[in-house]
Amino acid sequence: MPRDDRNLLDVLKFELHFLETGGYGPLPGEAWRPRFIFEDSPTCMNFSAEDKDREPCSECLLMQFVPGEAQTEQVPCIHIPLSPTGETIESSYRTGTQQEREEALGAWLRATIHRLEGEKVKHAASADLPSQAIFPKSETIEDALRIEQNARPMNPIDHGAQD
């Protein structure tokens, strides 16, 4: 099965741009139809897929933000906690307005992007390497962290020495 290999920061930044430029507003000729957060965004890996070509949500980058108990839901990404109080897109469909949903999503996206960029800088500084060396554009943060954890620093004394 294909794995969602998009860059997490790029996906979150695109979603924020989509949100801020009115992406969840009504479409011409479909004003009657509500727009669903994540599902009706090009961020969704199944955005333009036909039903028969849909990938399982378990393959999506956003699953890392979905609590374990919600990962088997039909649309897991709407269960991502957007606030410290546990507000989710799903709960805001029942109790909030579209504007409130978009404001909560925007705040969560900004905070998450800020946190991930901070982690990226912190890890780059701790390795004393430029951030591009640790986080190439094609890797997700999780892949880069896994690579960094598995990397062993080379002993300068052993460099080039062979037994």
C-alpha cells in the first residue's frame, strides 16, 4: 500500500494557506453543501480520488495527531484535538459555527507549525549541522528524527582507520 510521503510541514502550511484564502467557503453552484474540514481540502490525500481509488486514512500524515481511540473512525482527522480542552472538528460540527471551526483549525495549524519548526531548529542546532542536512525536503520530521536517532557520530580517531 502506498504511504503518504509528503512533507508534514509543507502539508500543514498548505492547509493553513487553504484555510486563510477561503478554501472552506461555499463553492459556486454548491452553496447548499457544507464544506468539511480536511475532507474538502487538497490536503486530504483522497481529495480528488474516486471511491474505488481511495487510500486508507491510516496512511495519512495527519494520523499522527489523531488520538488512538479515534484512529479507526471513518474520518479520523476530524478527531484531532485542536485545543487543550480537547475540542475537535467533530465536536465543533455539533456545537460550533463554521467560523469557530475555522478559527480553531487556524490556531491549531499555526501552533503546530510553530512547534514543528522549533523542533527542527532545535535538532539542527543540537547536531551542529545546517537544517537542510537533517531535514531534507523529501523527508517527514518523523523520518528525520528516526534517522538522527540511528546515526552514530563518527569517532575522529577511527576515521579512515581499518583493522
